[in-house]
Amino acid sequence: MDQTTASIVVVVTMLLMLGTGIWVALALAGVGFVAMALFTTRPVGMVMATNIWGASTSWTLTALPLFIWMGEILFRTRISSDMFKGLAPWTGWLPGRLMHVNIVGCTIFAAVSGSSAATAATIGRMTIPELTRRGYDPMMIVGTLAGAGTLGLLIPPSIIMIVYGVAADVSIARLFIAGVIPGIVLTGLFMLYVGGWSLLNPGRVPPREARQSFAEKIRDTGSLIPVMLLIAAVLGSIYAGIATPTEAAGIGVLGSLVLALLTGSMSWATFRDSVMGAAHTSCMIGFILAGAAFLTVAMGYTGIPRLLAEWITSMQLSTASLLVVLTLFFIVMGCFLDGISMVVLTTSVILPMVQNAGIDLLWFGIYIIIVVEMAQITPPVGFNLFVLQSMTGKSIFAVGRASLPFFMLMILMVALLWIFPGMVTWLPSLMIG
């Protein structure tokens, strides 16, 4: 059978397996098995064993469980709740007032979490009751959390950056640093939207609360210092070339444990739950990556990626047109798959054509992470939507409607990345070591 037939069989097999609700990792490995068994003469069992073992023992992946554990510790201790107290005094004067706490809080927590869902859940658990009690618009509360929660993917350390770095063989340290400026710019876009919405809808924003003296603001801000020091230790060690991402993750875990002990919020139950939560998430992602590694090799043997790349090339699309097509493709995929699955499912097919188009894989990594952020707030499978639905009791589509403006801002961010690629590449070019 020719490669066109092989492509159709692979796509149909993938849809059938995912449609049955089978684990994504098993679906990936199963599709690879079917592709190799039907369309190649290679020994399937040997190739599968070799590649799954190789993917599972990659030293690069050791950063993954450590960053996840760091986020779990912060999620389950008092450190996260101190952030609201530290941020609230400084946002009351802005249009939108305390709704900015959702955005800035998510930005800060994203820099120590690495998980979009954990960021949305942690900040939402703090701010939803407070903002609701003070009379802020419920849909805007949910929308800001849904949108800003996705910053957990873009602002380092990011779990999905590690996944992409392994899949695309791109430096994870450079990916981490490349996400800093786009993350700050996207945060600014979210805050500008909230400010503009508040000016257009003054009746839906509570009046400013009693002013605090500068000394009182400084005193409340003291609760932010531990988290900011932890961010500086993790990212600063990577940027300065002192530590690899894995070593920086170890620093982050140690720092978060020390901070939790110093604040008196670390108990045996909290420690146990953080370890079990990190182990559960790490095993799930590791299993998916192992299945994806085998699928990538199987696709290479069938020649499907080469065929697709040649077909795209024959269309003579400009680089901009290719990115528009890929963006639409990922948005549609985001309706049915979570972010990590999107990355591991598509890298084996997408990366060859991206390289043929002359697109920098570091830049493309940040681009694909922003597009995956959109998937986090796209019904019916957007994971952040599930988190906020469980916390607010609203329907998944109501939460999706509240997050729509932030979805559009992410599309604007993709356009800005294309116009100003230096946002991604400038900071990594200054890295030491």
C-alpha cells in the first residue's frame, strides 16, 4: 500500500482509539504498532522496546518530576495563599482593581508551578471567594482565571516546555528563558483588556476600598518575598549557567520545602500528598512520552511525515500561510485533546515541515506553547475549564464563554510573535554557558 493509504489508516486508527476513551499513551503506542505492522518489514517488538526504554530513561526528563513536585508543595501549603495578601494593596488603583490579582497572581505562581491547571486552581481557590464577596463580576473573575491560568505553560519552569524540548531535541534551558518575555507581554495584554473592560463597564466594578499607607503596603508585600526569592533562585541559576534545568528543579524543590517548613504549613499529610500528586502526574506524562517516542519512530519508518512535508511544500505556502494553517489545525485539535497530547502527537509530523520552511525550532516551541494554551480554554476538553467549572459550579460552556476574550488575546500574541520574533530569541542569545 502507498503512503497516502498508510496516512488514512493511521489517522482512522488514532481517531478510533482516542474515541474509545483509551489512555492517550496506549493509543499512541497502538497506532505506532499498527503502522509498523502493516506498512514496514521492521521487527515491531524490538523497535517498540528499544524506543520506549530510551524515552523512559532520558536524563533530560529528570527535571519533570522535580518541577511538578515543587508546584505540588506550593499548591498544598500556605505560601500560595500569602500571595493574595501581598498583591492586593498594589492593584486597587488600577482600572479593574483586584481582578488584576488573578492575572498577576497566576503570573507569579506560574513561575514556580509549571502547570496550567495547578496555577488556575491555586489562585482560584484564593481569589474566587474574596472577589465574589467584594462584588466583582462573576464572569470576569472566571475569565481572568481561565486566561491567566494558562501562563503556567508559557512562563518557566513549564512542564510542557520540557515535553517539547525532549520531543524536538531543543535545549530546555533556552526554552525556559525564551518564554520569559512572551509571558510578560501576554500578562500585559490580559491586564490591558481588564482595564479597558472596566472603563467601559464602570457599574460592574466595585468602588475602591480604603487606601493603605505606603508602610502598610510594604508590610503586606513581605509575604511575597519568599516566592520571589524562589523564582530568582530557579530561573537565575539557569540563566547564569550555574545550573542545568534538572539541577535548578532540585533547588526549587529544596527551596519550596524549606519555605513550607519556615511558614509552618508543612505536615506529614501535606508532604505525602505532594509526593503522591507529583508521582501520579509524572508517571502519566512519562507514559505519554514513551508512547509518543515509539509513534515518532514508526512514522519515520512509514515515510508519512516526509510525504506530508512534501505535500505542504508542493502547495508553496509562505511561512506566514503555513503558520496560519498550523494555528487553525491546533485550535481544532484543542477541542479534543489536552496540551501535552497535542505536542507529542504532532511533533513527529509537524517538525519536518517546520524545519523545511526555515522556522527556528526554539521560536516554534514558544509559538506551539501559546497555541496549546488556547487548547486549555477550548470546550469541550479544555482542562482549565474543567478546573474552574468544579470550583464555580458553572457549566463548561459558560466558563468557555467567559474565557473567549482571553482566547482572542492569545491569537493576537501569536501574531505579535511573528512580527517581533526577537521577543523569543533575544534573551536566550544572552545566556551564559
